[in-house]
Amino acid sequence: MAVAGETDELSADVDDRCRADSRALLGRTGDINRISQLLTTITAGSSESLAVVGEPGIGKTEILATAAGLGESRGCRVLHATGVEFETDIDFATLQELLLPVVDSPRATGRAWATTLRGALGLEDGAIPDIRAVLRATTRSIEELAADGPVLIVVDDLHWADAASREVLDGLAAVGPARVGILTATRDRGLSGRHEMRLEPLDDVDGAALLDAIGPSLAPSVRARLLAEAQGNPLALVDLPAAIPIEQRSGTTSLPPLLPLTHRLRDAFAPQIAALGADARLLLLLHVLQPTASVADLAAAVPDGSATGAIADATDAGVITVSGVGPDARISLCRPLFGSALLSDSTPQERTNAHRRLGRLLVRTPPETSESRTEPESRTVPESSTANGAGRYDEPRASHLERSAEAAVRDGDWTDALALFTRAAGLTPTPPDRARRLARAAYIAAGSDSSMALELIDEIRELDPGFTQSLTAASAAATLIASGHDGDIDMAHQILARAIDGYARHTDPTDEALMDAIGELRWVCWLGGREELWPAYYRALDRLTPRPPVVADLASRTSLDPARTTARTLREVDALIRGVHAETDPVQVIQIAEMAVTFDRLSDCLVALDRIVDAAEHRGPVLPAIWALLMIARDARNRGDWQTGVDAVDRARRLANGGDYNLLLWAADYEMAWLAAAKGDRASMMVLTDAMAAWAIPRRATTVIACVEHVETTAAAGRGDAEGVLAHATSISPIGEFAAHAWMAISVALDVVDAAVRLRRLDLARAHVDAMDRIGYGRLSPRMAMIHLVARALIADDEQARELYRQALAVPGATTWRFDHARALLMFGAHLRRHHVAAASRPLLTEALATFDELGARPWSDRARAELEATAATRLVMTEAMSGSLTPQERQIAELAAQGMSNKKIAERLAISHRTVGNHLHKAYRKLGVASRGGLRDALRVTNAGPAGRVLGAERIP
């Protein structure tokens, strides 16, 4: 209890501290007062333990940091440690961080307690002492330290502390050495039987003040939404504005139903999600995807009998509440942001499962027809095609209009062609011919006016319910169904396969209706992305006599399955590309361009693609133009001309404006999501990939999910998450093979090899390089030749690796592919540094860093910069007080640890062992005189500063 003379001093301390960081401590004056009381207790000669308890993001770490600062200002010796999730199974890991400065101090020399502790903390070889011996040694060391002055022990994230360390801290708190305070932060409970201080959410006034300080220009509606969903959680109030695009912050565009989260917010919810059982996760995911579903509906969607237990599990975990009874019962999330976190944490397979279950419950609403479209009778048609009076059939006139429509198609004027086919159908007297002409109109409309196509399909159904009489009608219906109109990929596949098999002229490669239908089947199989879909396509292609058309045949042997493309086939593709400028059929141009972009040859197709795009803006087909722009964007992405890619995507979206072209716009999201991943913009990436998955899952469009996995692979590679790379990349194709039709597998080959090497799984890395060798990966294009050589270098010994890296960088045109070239430079430079050839590595790393910086690829810039700094290319001028400077690798590891990375993640990032990381950190702690990862941050900042705190310039080492 503070005496009268100390009360004013205590209040002054608190007021000064709260003013020092008004944002971090907003609304926490009472809590800081409680900390000050603890400090008064120990400075007066007593002991006390206090646990700061609260939900993730509530501000526990800020309270502890403030306590440490107040303690130092009161003359306390502060010892600090933080529990680390990946170290919970390592005995005494937290205690090691806490006691390192004590064990390494001169006081410890010759002390028996120091010998015991050094054995327990793994600093000396020998048998590990038991818990009681470690507790006695810890107590003795702290008592000796407290003899010189009060000691404050601060342990953050106690819930992640290993059991042995926690038991020692429990025992120390029970002993209660004089002049010793123990302050911990935890999500659940503190040390056994000790005092607790629970941090509550900020009230409405303080919460609004914090949000206004972080986002002063938020639109009123956005501000209200963020306040409601943050529920007074300081981390949410600080991070939510940063996760939202500027156009949403200003209110220009609407906020999504589920707010995007920063990685810190996702991590905050991760333990709560991980603690849920599989049934509870499924039930909650169903609720997030369909918030209006009743408890009865959700119970019907989950496995029999699991709903009751799942609801109890989620309720006990504090995730949901249940209101109402019977058919009116509903569940609500206790924290609205939990829904966003759960959706982000779920896998594509989990979402697919949830959508399938919801699909059996929810009644599909038929799409609305467009009332604004012009009626066929009022469309402008050539004078010769005018009907001889309303309501009268005229087959000669209809035949003339049909011929004119086909001519319009060949000229690329699909708007006129649609009007002419529709008018011809209206003049046709016989139902089969009328259905055929309506089908041709519907097929064209599916690529330019989807709402009209739906109306035409409905008319055809009345004439031919099963689409058995018209192959073209089946093609149009399949296009619309695959895009999500009243069906999914499997239904579209079934309609097409059945119609083609039953078509009378199914062997004639000159039959336009047949070839259109086979082309649609190819697209449906590709979008479905599942091996069981392909036999129907190849069966239809193989029946063609004497042989399939050249373009269709080559496409089936190249872009559909690039890993099995032969050298001869590539030469045939090159011949087609050389003649593409003379091709007028947009469908043929697109198929040739698809082959070209697959093998990095799109530049020779750009004139033909530009022609298609220009035509779409002047009454031509829209779908081919959108696909052309997206291929241009993909090629620009590979070349490192990322702004051109963004411009192409924007133009594709403008073309699609006002129409329903989701059948291709997921690919626009894919391009932008990949760029966001490469640039480290995870919030934007998640919004885009969530939209892709939400579109793809109910339609069973597995190829789109593979694109999501590619984006996630790129993001994981950028942040050095080797386990994440393999988890996502192997969802595309297993390690050691390029699965049939898994065309995306060639895009993640280098990521797989690099990740396996970082995890020290050379067996996996070699298996994947062997697979690249078997398919002749490097002969597919110069870019892939460079990648193949780099992959082989990653598994080679030093001398052979250097030669392979040199060959990779010497591939003709290697610099054309800027991002991949920069990755090759980074890997070569890192290899040389690890083999102690620092001088030769610096130019490579410098060039890689410059390219990544220019591209805006922040995670890759960070990796290149860290490698460059580790070469000791610069020597910082230090003050005399800064003796015992860190080695380059110690500094690199210390900086990563200071950012919060675990030893395991640092080891993956730097491709070294977990034990090596621990040894370097131990040396860094001793040299810098700190005992925690949090202390590293301040110490490293000091070592980079001059006497006045100014960061000093760097001297170049000759």
C-alpha cells in the first residue's frame, strides 16, 4: 500500500507514462495504477505476483512494456521473457530467455546455482537437473540479484511458456523472495493462486478516440462499422483501417460482408479456431457463409447427430451465443471478426465441403432477366431481311438472314450476328430449325450478352427440353451453366458429353457445330480441373476423321498438359504462332495465344490479340477480348512488367462492366491476387482469393482453386514459409511428379524445390528436380530453362551449383523475365554467402534487391536486403561503448527474432538448423546485454545509432 508521501509520485508516474503514448494506453489509467502499486510494494521490500489476463489484442503487451519502463524508472532490475508457441515443447525455453543475463553475469562465476542453471538451459553439456533443483537455483539467483535492488520479472504470453518454465515460475511466486515482483500476461490464467488483473475492452468513448486517432478520415458509416465489429479491442481498432482499401475507407465503395483482417488479427484468433473440434468448425463455417440459416438448417447440413456437440463446443469456447428456440433458434458470433478469421483460416477443401452442404439446403433463385435489352424485332438488320408482315413465317428469308449472320460472325461483328440469328429464328416455320437458329444465337450471346442468352436457352428448352436435337444449344447451355447459371461444371460437362456422343455427324471435323461443342467441352474440362472429366473430351477428339483440326489437336497436346509437350509439338506451335497475325477467327486466335502464353511466346500474338480487344469495343465478341487481355496480363506478370498487367486487367474489367462475365473475371482476380502476394499485400490478396474460392467452390471449378493455391504458394515463398509453400504447392500436384492436366504445376516447380531444401528435405528436392528432368522442363522456354538450372543448382554441391547458377543467368533473354531472374540472382548470392564468398555475392544480391525494389516486391526485397546485410558489405560506425559487435549472421538472426519470428521459422528462412539459430541468438543476447526478443529490438536500434540516437552512415568495405 502506498504511503501518503508516495501517492502523488505514483500518480505523476502514471500520468507521464500515459501521456508518453496516448494511443497505446488509452483508457488504461486504472490498470497502470495497479502496476504502480505492485512496484511500490516491491520497492518497499515485499513481494507480489500479478497476472494481466485478457483476450488477444486487448493490450497486455503494452501494459507489460509500460510496467517495464516504470520499473526501470523506479530503479528496478527488469528481467523479461516471452513465451513462444513453437517452443512450448522445449523444456526451460522461456526460463532460458529470462535468466540468460543472470547466468552470464560476473556474479554467476563460481556459483553452484549458476552451474545448475547453465545445465538446465542447455548452455553446458551434461545431465539436465530436475525441476526442484532448477527452482532452488532460480530462487537463489533472484535472491542474490534482489540484494542489490528490487527485481521485476516480466513474462509475456505465459500461455505459450513451456511447462517446465511455468512450473519454476509458479514455485518462485510461491516462495515470494523479498523485493521481487512477478508480472505475467496470459490469455487464460496466471500463476497458481496469484492475483489477476483482467483487461476489459475499451469503452465506447475511448474506443472511438483510438479509432479516430488511427483513421481520422474514415467515412461515418465505415467508422460505425469498425467500432461495432472491433468491440473495443485495441488491436482491432488499430489494424482494421489498415486492412481496408482506401476507396472503402472513404466510403466510395461499400465494405464487404466480412471485413479483411491483417495477419496480426488473424493470428489473434488462430488459437481459438485451432481449439475447436472439426464439427464445430464446420458448423461455424456454414454460419459464416450463410448467416441467416437457422440452427435447424445448420443441424441438417452437418453430419447426423453432430450439431448438438458442435454448438456446445463453440458455446463453451466463447465463440457463439444461441438465441430463440425451436425453428426460430439462431446462433450469433460473440466476436464479428471471428467470422473473417475463420474463413481466412479454412482450407479450400473445407469451403468446398461447406458450400456443398449449403447447396442441399438453399433454394436457388433463378437469375432475373434483363428488362432493358432490346427486343429482337427492333434490332437493326439489313433491309433485305425485313419480314413480310408480323407473325408470318418465311423460310427463304430466314435462310438468307442465317447466311448473313454467319458472315457477320466471320467478320467479328457478333452484335449484328446475334440480331440476325434471332430474327431468322423468328421467321423459321419448323421447330427443329427454329431451335437450331435460336441455339446459334444463344451460343453467340453467351459470349456477348449473357442475359439474352438465358432467355434464348429458355425458348430452346420449350422446343427441345434435353438439348438432344441441337448440339449448338447444348454448347450455349453448357457455357451458361458453367458460369454459374442454374448448375455447375459437372452438369455442363454431362450435357455436352451426352450431346456430342449422340450427334449424328460426330466424326466430321468440318462441322462447325461439332467443333464449337468440342471446344466448349475442352473449356469445361479445363475449368473443372479434374482428371475424370477429360476422357469425354479426348473421346470426342479421337473420333474425328481423318484427323482433328490442327489448332484443336495442338491445344490438346500443349496448353492442356504442358508437362507432356514434345519438342516436335513445340515446333508446330511455333509455326502456328508465326501465322497468327493472318487469322481472323477470334476463337482460333485465342487458342493459339493460349499455347503461346503457356510457353512464354505471347509477344508474337499481341497484334492479333489487340485486334480482338479493339473489336470488342466496336460490337465484337466480349468474352474472347477479356480472355485476350488476361493472357496479356499473365505474360506481363512473367516479364516483370507488372503495371502493364494491371492495366490489362483493368481494361478487361471495364469490358465486362454491365455484363455477367464471372466465367472469366475470376482470372482477373487471380492476376491481381498473385501481384498482391508478390508485393506482400496479404489483406488485398485474401479479399481476392476469397472471392475466387466463393465463385469456384459451388461450381466445382477446381482449376480456380489451383490458382488460389498458386497465389498462396507465392505469398508463402515471399515470407520464407517453407512449410506453407509445400502445403499449398502439393495441393496442385504431388512432389516428384507433374500430374496430368495439372498445368499450374510448372509455375510452382522452383518454389517446391527451394522449400524442400530449406526444410532440409533434400530427398524431396531431388525427387522434384528429377521430375523436372524427366519432362524436359528447361526446353519449354528460355524462362523455364533458367528456372530448371536454378532448381538443379539448389541440390548440387558447391562447385557444381556455382556453374549451374552461372548457366542459368547466361540463358539468352534471361533478363527479360525480371522477377524470376531476380530470384535466380538472390539464390546464387545467398549460396555464395553461405559458402563464405561474400565479395562475389554482393553484386548479385545488390542487383536482385534493385529489381525487387523496382517491382515493389517487398517480401523479396526484405529477403535480398537481409542477405546483403549478412555479407557485411557495410561497416557501421559504433561508439566506444558498443564493444563486442555482432557477426553478420548473428545480426541477421537477431533482427528476425526481434520481429517475432520463432527459431523454427528463422531456420526455414535462412536454410540453417534450429540449433544453429539458438546458438547465434545466445551469443547475440550475451553481446547486447539483453535477455529477450523484445529487448533485441531496442538493442539493435541502439547499435545502429550514434551518440545522439542518430543512425550513422555506412562505410563501404573495399
